[in-house]
Amino acid sequence: MDYQKIIEDIYQEILPFSHQGKQADYIPALAKVNPDQFGMCLHTVGGEVYPFMKADAAFSIQSISKVFSLAMCLSLKGEALWKRVGKEPSGTAFNSLVQLEIEKGIPRNPFINAGAIVLSDILLSELEHPEEDFLRFVRSLCEDDSVDYNMEVALSERETGYLNAAIANLLKYHGTIENDIESVLMFYFKTCSVEMNCMQLSKAFLAFTNHAPFEYAGYRLSQSRIKRLNAVMQTCGFYDEAGEFSYLVGLPGKSGVGGGIVAVCPHRYAVAVWSPRLNSKGNSVMGMKALELLTTQTQESIF
Ligand code: GLU
């Protein structure tokens, strides 16, 4: 399969959408990013790498970090994790409070903010050095020790993260989080602030294609667990647009408000795409289009 040529053709086809949408500006540090950028990279399980345009430009991974937190928590807690957080699509916005209140503080899934805040709490309870361990895990997935937190982004989000603070308070009220609210929120914001580029992200997600035993920085997951983690990405990875992404692209994946999307074609490849302009649901406009065309042209999806 000539992925390089396919990606180049896709880019030409999606150019008319390059000014649609706008970047996330509710986190002040993200509002400063030049919105008119595009990068993409595909890593195959055979070791081929297909970078395109700004594939080496670092961006804020934001909610993509939730997949790394989930993998660590599943490795540490196993099935018992699902007592603390659900695995049903939410059908509401990523930062919605309403459902959390009705469901008495058990978040619908680990990829909405409430769910990921619970994952952060679990990592704080389980690990002696959660911040170092999180980075070590991500660095080992992408085999690159330069990956790091961006403190400007983390602090910028802390200053304006009123909704996330409300979510954490509601969780604490219902007894779903054990640690103090401030520590949980700061750790959550730090994990979201991690910067990676498309090459590093597609390499990291190759681990989730289930082509080889999963063991990174001491965190182990069985093939069956990876399959299930992919199931959660498939049903919950795209805010309340998970159905649309499944319909158009047909791959498990995860997006972030920094404009990144990573998707996994089991046993074949992992692909990352980045373009900061988002649609009204918070997903990258160019990113969604690019992946839709990728699975259409390669005829490689899980369906
Ligand atoms: N840190 C962002 C927030 O909590 C993550 C949002 C996202 O990428 O979905 O609002």
C-alpha cells in the first residue's frame, strides 16, 4: 500500500476545508497556536513510517492523554477499574456536569473529563511518583525521552478550569475521588498539557494495534485488554461525535481539543493527524476529513 501517495492525495482533497472551524480558545495558552497548520503520520506494524507536512511539530495532546491514563489504570487495577468509571458513550459534551449529577458521581466513561479526572485520582493513589511515571510510560511508548509537560498550558488551564473544578467537586462530594481536589486537578491538567508530534503519537499508538505483547515501563496489558481498550476508544473516543467518527472513519481512536486525532487499525497501523481548527463538537475538521478519506481509499477499517 503506497500510504505516502494516498496521504498526499488526501491533503489535496481536504484543502478546501482548511479554514473551517476554529481552534480551542477556552484554554488561553491554546488560543495562541497558529490554526492553519496540518501534520500527519502513519506507522505500520511492519516498521514503515509515513510522515507528512508538519508531522514533527509538537502540539498539546489534551484528551488524547486519557488513553495513556486508561492504559496505566487498566494495568494497575484490571477489571476492578470499572467500578469507579463506566464504559458507555455519553452523548453529551466532554465537560458536561448534568449526567454526572444524575448518575451520582460515576462518570459515564474514562474519556469524558469526569472519567479522566477519576483516572488521575487512581494514579495519584496507586503511584508514588505519578507525574514521573506518567511521562516514563508515554516516553517508552513512543521511544522518545524528549516528550514533556508544558507547564504554561497546564497552569493556563488551571487558572480558567472552572468547569473541571466543578466536576472534581461533584466527584468528591459523591466520594468517587480519594485525593484532595487541587492535587487531582493539577495532575489531570498536566497530563493534558503533554506535547507530542504526529510521529511520536502514531508510534505510541502502534502499541494499541495489538500486534505484539504490550509491556511499556513496567505496565502490562493482555491482548484481550487492548481489544477492550480499543472498544472504549471506538464508542467513546470522540466526545458526542463518536457515532459520526465510527460511521465515517470506522477506526477506534481519540481526539483532543489541541486539534490532534490518533486512530488505530488493529494489526496494521496507527495514524496521527493534527490541525487545530475544530468543529462544533471539538474534533479537528481537517483531521476527521483526512481519516475519513484514508479508510475510504485504503479500504482498511474495522468493518
Ligand atoms: N484539558 C482539556 C479539558 O479538560 C481537555 C479537553 C479535551 O481535549 O477534550 O477541558
